[in-house]
Amino acid sequence: MKTESATVKIPIKVLESVDTLDELEDWLTAQNPRIMQELAQARRDDLAGKFKPWKPRHVSCPTKSK
């Protein structure tokens, strides 16, 4: 059984080059083979016309101002 490490190694050059947490998150996402395979498959499906049109869902968010 393979155990996964809870430690993620990030090269110093990457840490020095990111300006925002979003950029760091993008880099981390790109390092995950499973996510990248899913994104590639989604792109292939899109190019082949196999996709579902996006329909926004309205989720009410109660605020104290209303």
C-alpha cells in the first residue's frame, strides 16, 4: 500500500515568482496529474462537442441588510 506524504515540496523559484495565492494555487493544480487529466479530458470533450451547456444556479444568500 502506497502512503501519500502530507508535505508538498515547492521550489524556491516558484515561491519567489508568485505574487498572489491564486498563482500559487494554479501552480499546485498544475502539479496534480489527476486534475490535469480531468481538465484535458474536459477539453477533448468540449472540442468534440460533448458538453453540457452551463446553467447558473441561483443560491440565495441571506444578509442582515434585507
